[in-house]
Amino acid sequence: MTVDTAATLAIAKTTATPNVVVGEVFTYTITVTNNGPSDAQQVVVTDALPAGVSFESADTGGSLDNGVVSWTVGTLAAARRST
């Protein structure tokens, strides 16, 4: 018998403001989902900012380094999601 110990992660990025005007502040949400079958360990989500976009804040403790915003999720159980 073989046991699958992999976790399959999916990431979605959504916004309520699809058409942003220069100088306008906008918010987007990144959701990571573990489709299983196992828990995912040491999950870190990263998102590279496009040229001309600046980072202001993140609700869940994201940090900016060299134009890349990252969030440490940690362990994400199978069939769970984090935003």
C-alpha cells in the first residue's frame, strides 16, 4: 500500500476594484487553499508587486522585501484555507 503524503496548494488573488486608476488605493485578497490530502507545513505565500505599485499594509502581517510581499501561513491543514 502507498500513502500519499503530499499537499496540493491552490492560490487565488481577488479584488473588488478590477480597474485601478493611477494614484488610487486598492485592496486585493490572496487565499491559499490546501486541497490535501495531507497537511502542508511551513507555508509561505509570496506575491511580486508589479512596477508602479507600492505596498501600504497587510491585514495578516505581510511584509515587503525588494518588491515582494510575503506572508507566513505556517501549517495549513488539508481541506483548509487561509487569507
